[in-house]
Amino acid sequence: MLRNNTPDSEFLYKEARNRKIATIRKAKRQEFRNYMAEIARTPQGAYRMAKWARKNAGRPREPPQLPQLVVTRRNERQETETVKLSNL
């Protein structure tokens, strides 16, 4: 990964990596704050933001799930993921 695997080069690499990650996080945080400030300017936007805060804020996203598929020729419900995927 590093051309010269010395303690100094490793330190400089880690310092640059951490600075890059911190810069990205700071930019994402500022963009989110700007987006929320723009939404809150209208009553509809404030309502949407309050609804989001009540229902989704602070919760992890749910994993995607395949709904039960109905096979048209037999009209039977398929339960396993492999059968669902093959019927798509």
C-alpha cells in the first residue's frame, strides 16, 4: 500500500486519511443542515420535517424484503427466496 513502509510514511498516510474522512463528514453535515434550513422555510416543509423526525429520525433503515409473489399459472404463493427470484 505504501511505497516506503516506514513509521513516518505510515503516520503521514494515517494523518491524511483521517483529515480526508473528517473533511467529508464536515461537508455532509453542513449540506444536511443547509437542506433542513431550506425545507423549514415553508409550512409544508416544516410539517414534512416534523413528520420525518417523529417516524424515521435516529432509526436505521430497514433491510429490503421481497413481497410474496403469486405465480400466475398456478396461483400459489411462493415462500422461499430462490423461488421468488426465479419467478421474477
